[in-house]
Amino acid sequence: MAKSPNAHKAAQEFEKRFPYSHLCSSIRYQRALSYFDEGKYAQACELFDTTDKRSLPKNERPGYNFRRAYCKMRTGNTASAINIFNGVISEGNTPYLIPSHYYCGYLLYASEEFDKAIPHFEKSRNDSRFALLSRLHMAESKFMLKDYNYVISEGPTLYNEADETSKPKVARIVSEAYYALNQTEKARYYFELYSLSGTNLSRSDNFYAGMIAYTLNNHLAATDAFSKVAGTNDSIGQNAAYHLGQSYIQLKNKVAAQKAFKLA
């Protein structure tokens, strides 16, 4: 469809004059494609929804379904997008099969349905367009499902291949996976990579840093980390205060230990 300012207006005028023309659905579809190419997904979605798919050649229908699903995704209609992407997947080997697996997996991952997301990422992880992102999301999904062995088997390679934006997140989950498997030195190594990335450490990060140091009997480092968290009236603050007291005991500082235990 021509992308002149008057093209959509002319198409609308045609539909008003000839509402029962067999051309209306095709014109609507061409308008939808034009909006889609411009990134105007709300407008495209409205037109895709009112296009009669049966009026399209069969070889164009998978593309229609994929673009319609993508528009649903970009406009926040997750459930509908997943349903349509699954429809594209059920059509078998089309150019839209792997992209549909990836986006379906991503939407399930974003909805925290990690067990359902993983099979889709398995399908898209070998496609160069989606390989790295699929592997990243898959590792995070496995982590959330507490499959720590998977995370430590894939995570180090994934960290080396990830871009600078993704490296901190990978380092963090790999560290926690090692810690959960009682491999604390490796947990410390990856947490240091995370810390050195320039990420602003959260209260949870500082508590975790304290636990690593505490487990490794580095009580001076543990007190430094726990001191940044202890004193707040919540579970993490209470837990940090208790471990802060235990660390001070190991450092023979009974006065500081007593203050920490009072906080706890």
C-alpha cells in the first residue's frame, strides 16, 4: 500500500462507499501491513482484527497470524498473543515457526510461567536470530525453577557470550546457583563479577554478599555487608542483624555483637 498521507483516508472512503465489496478486506489488510511496518501496532491490530483471513491467499495466512499476534503482544494483550502464536506454531514449518516459539516463550517467561516457557526456548535457541536471548531467558527460567545444576552448566559459557547489559544478570544467577549447591568460592567469584559491573547493590545484594563472606569465614567482610542491611524492621534486616552479631562474635567484638543482637 502506498505510504502517502492520503492513502489510509482514500481506503476508508472506498470502504464507506462500497462496504460490501470483496476488496474491502484486502484493502484493510494492506492498511494493517502499512501500520505494522511503521511500528503503529495499535492501529495495525485493529485492522488485522477486522480482516477476514479467509479472503487472503493461504500462503499469506501464517504471516497475517504472526503479525496479528505480534501486535497483540506489543499492545499488552498477552493471553491473546500467546494463543495466536500457538496457532502459528500448530501450522508447522513456516517462516514464522521459530519466531512464534521465541515470542510465545518470552511472554510465558514474562508471566512467570517458566515451565511452559522453556519448551519454546528449546525450539528457538538454535536459531541465530534468537539464540542468545533464548538461552538467557531459559537459564533464568531454570533458575527460578531451582534447577541450579542446569544454571551452573550453562551459565559460565553464557556469561562469556552475553552482551554487557546482560552480563550482570547472568553473573548474579550463576552465583546464587553455585551458592545453593554449596560451591561458595565459585559463588563469590561470580558475585564479584556482578558487583564490579557497576550495578548499584540492593539490600538483597548486600545481604547475599554478607552470607557469602560469612560462609567463607571472612567475618570482617561479612560485618561490612550486613551493616548495610541490618536495623530495618523486616525479615532481611532482622536476619542481617543476627548474622552481623555472629560475625562480631567471631571477631571477638562482644560489644558490637550485643548491639547487633539487640537489633535482631
